[in-house]
Amino acid sequence: MSSIELTSSQKTILTALINLYREEDGAVKGETIAAEVDRNPGTIRNQMQSLKALQLVEGVPGPKGGYKPTANAYEALDVQQMDEPANVTLRYEGEIVEDANVDEIDLSSVHHPELCRAEIHIQGSVRRFSEGDSVTVGPTPLSKLVIEGTVDGKDDTSNVLILRIDDMRAPIEDPEH
């Protein structure tokens, strides 16, 4: 299924649908998606038709209707669809971000501490974050790793924050596994 080539606009809209669908736990109206991605509702309706043709979204009729992502949508974006994911908190300027969960942490350049970066993959929107913001990730479920950093960049389409790591620590104790 991952052979589907989506445009960046389709990826952005599909990512927004998945994030909003998680938050609302039900069908998402086109107007809500349009507001999230800062596009015209007519544009969203047109894009949804092509995403339906690709079997990535389903239309839900009626007053409580809207759109919902299919299992293929999660696969096309390489997003894991979990019923009960482990909760890895994300703090923005010291406050817990309620509608986001850390999905994956990729560390780069750990052998060069001054250039150490972390890619934080998030389930939820990264739109509220800006360069220079202070972010804390963790603790992670097993190692209890906590990363404190400054936002160096972001990818709205893939829900990724790039952090310049200011501090990284994990308790030194025998692991539970």
C-alpha cells in the first residue's frame, strides 16, 4: 500500500484529518480540516474526493457526518494506528500539551554533543510550535529518558519537531525488563 504517491497538499490534509479524528473520536467536518490547514473548505472537499478514490478516507453522511481516515490512510503516511499507545508527554514552554503524544524519537549526531539534534515524531499537530520554543519530551516508558531542547525546525506535513538538545537524562538504575 505504501506505493501511493501523495502530493504535499494531500499529505497535509490527510495528516490533519488523522490528528483531528483522534481528538474528536469521530467524523471530522471539512470546515474543521480547512481551518486546521488554513485552506478553503471547497479545496478540502475537492481533495477529499481524490483521497476517497485512493481509499484513504471515508465520507460519513448526516448531521454528525464528515470524513474519517481508513486503515490505508495510516499506512500511506506510515503512521501507527494504536488503540492504547504508551503516553509519552510533550511539554511546551513548561506546560503539558494535552492533544499530542510522542510517537518516535530519532537522535542524530550523539557523537558530536554541540550538534546533537532530536527528531520528535508526534501524534497531533506541530503547528503551535515555533523556532526557539522550549520543549521537553518524556519520560519514555522503559528507559525513562527525558529530553529538553529548543525547537530548531519543524515539518508540519509529517508532524515532526527538530530539537537542538539542551539536556538529556535517564535515571541510572537497573531496567525493569
